[in-house]
Amino acid sequence: DIVMTQTPLSSPVTLGQPASISCRSSQSLVHSDGNTYLSWLRQRPGQPPRLLIYKISNRVSGVPDRFSGSGAGTDFTLKISRVEAEDVGVYYCMQGTQLPFTFGPGTRVDIK
Amino acid sequence: EVQLVQSGAEVKKPGESLKISCKGSGYSFSTHWIGWVRQMPGKGLEWMGIIYPDDSQSVYSPSFQGQVTISVDKSISTAYLEWSSLKASDTAIYYCARHPWSSTWSTFDYWGQGTLVTVSS
């Protein structure tokens, strides 16, 4: 199985400041079709996860443009340009390239 | 509007069987993979498996193969997750989620509200 790791596991941030989460995979996430199926999801307390970004950098409709994804191969990053109170939650990366698909352990983002 | 509505919370004893459900609406249920994700208390997300409703093709994580059964009834747009003999360690929230799987994306885009399963003697 592809193992996903995330750093940091906890990120206290100041409102209006940027935040960054790193996600690494144990193998390349480049699929044989040339695409890289790395997505980011956020889970707010007491809620199901919500998809934010797919295929590294594509924002889902309705996701603010302060969220951006980047990376390639085995190293990926989610950035929030200016954290707002509603961004609090646990962020997960997920690989959809190789079965079984797998999630990262999650990064908790909260406000200092 | 795409919606996945899961069955309600369950409290069971070890050794009992259980089948929880997830009903999809607002999209072509038969032609979209649908999967299950486990979240143990205070823990992260674990990918359990997915099923293609049109032909019931399924794929399981090795961690869950043989421990649960994923099935579907496309006539009523409903997916199921089933246990034949529950253990205390099955206590968790279980989410169903739609998994579009194409060159455009391979991820979970819509999620059910979750079903809390508590297994305790």
C-alpha cells in the first residue's frame, strides 16, 4: 500500500496569516495515464470530510481561492494564503492513484 | 443536488451482525463508484473499499478484506456495509462517499453524514 505522511500534524495559526501543510507519499503518485491523483479534504469537528482540491491543484467549486495545492511525484503542499476562522479543522491528503487508495494521518489546523 | 443519506446510529453487542446503508440521489447512482471510510474515535480516515453499482464490482483494502462486505442494490440506489460478527474494535463512524474514477479525478467528492456504530457488551 502507498503510505501517506503529513507534516505538521498540528498547526496553530494566527488569523490572517498563511498556513502550509506538506504531504508525502511512499511511492510516486503519477498514474500510468499521466495524471496524479492527489486530493485534499477538510473535516470540521462533528462533520463529514469535504473535498477541497483534486489532482494536486484543482479547487472544487465553491472553495475559496486562498486555498492552493501544488507538488509533483511524491511531494505535495496545501497552502492557505490567509487563514480565516472557518478554516479550522483537520486536513487530509488522499491518493487515488494506486489501489488501495489511502489517506494521510491528518493535520489539525486551529487558531492561536 | 447530489446527496448520500446514511442509516442511523447502531448499538450492538460483540458477535452480532449488522448492515448499514447509504442511499444516493441527485445523480446517476449506477455509474459512479461508491465507497466506505472508517473513522475510529478520535482518529483519522481509513479507506475500506469501493463498489461500482452497475455491475457490483468491488475492491477492498487488504485491511478490511474478509472483515466486511460491501454490496449495492442499484434498483433503490443504495449501498451497504455489512458485518457478520462485530467486534468492539469495529466501534467507529462509517462514512459512505461517492468516488468519481476517471482521468478527470479519483477521489471522494460527496459524503454521507456518517453512521456511528457502537459495539459493546
